[in-house]
Amino acid sequence: MQAFVTGGTGFIGAHLVRLLLQEGYAVKALFRPSSNLANLDGLKVELVKGDLNDADLWQKMLGCQYLFHVAAYYSLWQTDQELLYRHNVQGTSNVLAAAQKAGIERTVYTSSVAAIGVGESGKVVDETHQSPLEKLVGHYKKSKFLAEQVAMQAASAGQEIVVVNPSSPIGPLDIKPTPTGDIILRFLRRQMPFYVDTGLNFIDVRDVAWGHLLALQRGKKGDRYILGNQNLTLKQLLEQLAQITGLPAPQNAVPSWLPLSVAWVDEKILAPLGKPPSVPLDGVRMAQQPMYYNPAKAVTELGLPQSSLTTAIQDAVDWFMSKGYVK
């Protein structure tokens, strides 16, 4: 059994590659010349150099039965919108066309809860919810929605594709780091004197990897599955970090207009003048809406594990500390 993995050098992808190897799959992992390969060091993986939009990508997939398309471009900066659509939408279209040409039997496409949108006033939503495109905040969410539509259309046309929508993963190997990892790092570095009054759904990244493999084995073609676990306010996450580390959690919420004003000045006034912006406007807008999800479908139909978030947070903290991320 051979699997082709895009995004295998990243956070979710690296855990998926490890799980596939553990479960007896041979793995080909696509990487770009600029990729940091540290997450794949020492693993028995066939590394394949290339890009999501390569015309000959299908040839690199030959011999594989399964595809996990995990790779995506993530940015909340408005100046990156062209890259977001090129990698996430066009890239997904090219990857799925390559899979069909290469004779891939089944594909798991990694979407995101970002593509589903959010419920009104912090309402918990499931796979049946869909915010309209115009209500999705920022080009990252819009690009993931459009990419998911590409996957769904390919499934409707007969391709064996299952879609998974991870929430916010936590754990080791968060090499970039992700937005959730960045929250943990800011806490550890004492760079978070205040918190924003928002909330997210969190899950152990290793459970996300299992969700991908279970989707391959048990998922229904053309269905989507939220890979999530626990809904927490940001304050609750920071309090858990405080319990684990012994460091004090910030006690005061910052009013939403303040970061919004800073971000607007950053991106609209200072960035055009050549100053690198520090706060993405779309990130602040997103934080104004709690992003809560119900993973019951994946738990029931796939058997998605629901591991302890405390363990995931502890492992993330230990990894960041051991790798020198916290000065």
C-alpha cells in the first residue's frame, strides 16, 4: 500500500506520514525546494521534489494507490491573496486531476473548519452548516472554501474523494508554527499581556492524523468530516497553559476595537509605506467570531479519537522548549 502525501513536511502532514509508516504504508512525500525537511528527518520516506501546480505531478504519483492532499498555503495578510488562490484553489484542482490521471484509487482532501464558516453569536455548528462565501472572513477562508468545492465537484463527477475539516491542532512538530502554536509560544515568551475574548475548537494533532487515515478507510465519498475535539474560549486555553507551566495567565481582555484599529493602520497605512505589518486585519476580524464546532459525525462514523487536550498542550510546550523556540 503506497500513499502520496502533499504537505508532509508541515504540522499535520508530518504526523500523518508517521502514522502511515507505523500502519504499514509506504509513503511518497511531495516537497518544494524551499521546504524545511526537519519534520521528516530519519523517516523511511521517498521524497519527491515538486509543486502542487506542476504539469507532470501525475507522473510522480504513479505506483501509489492513495493520495492525502494536506498541503495548503496559509496567510492572513491581504497582500497574499493571489498566492492563496493559486496554491489552494488552482493547486487542489491540479492535484486532483493528477490523481485521476495517475490512477489513484482514493483521495483524502484536507480542507479546514475555515471553509465551513461560523455559527451566529458563537453557536456550535457541524458539517451541515455553510456560511456563504461573502460572509467568510478573509481570503484564506475563501480560498479553502473554493478549494473544497473543487474537491466536492470532482467527487460528484465520480472521483473517490473524502474531505476532512480539521479545527485547531495542538501538539509537537509545529515547526512554523501554526496560529495555535503561535498562541502557545506568545504565552511562553510572556508576550501576551492581554487576551482577545474569542474561542476555538482544539484537537490533538495526532488525532487529526488518525482522522485522515480513518477517512481513507471508512469515510463516505463526497462527505466532509470535522476533525475536532473541545470548544474552549481563548481564556480557558491560557488558563490550561498556566496550570501546565506555572506561568501566570493574562487576566484582562482587550476590547475588540483596539486590535482592529491597530491592524487597520498596520495594513492600510504603514504597509504601503514599506513598514512590515505586525497584526493581520483578517486575523483580528476572525477573532471577533468564536469558531465552535461539533465533531460528533467523525467520532461516530470514523471513530475519530478524542485524546486529552492537556496532554497535547503539554507535548506542544515541551517540544517548543526543547527546540529552542522559547528564548
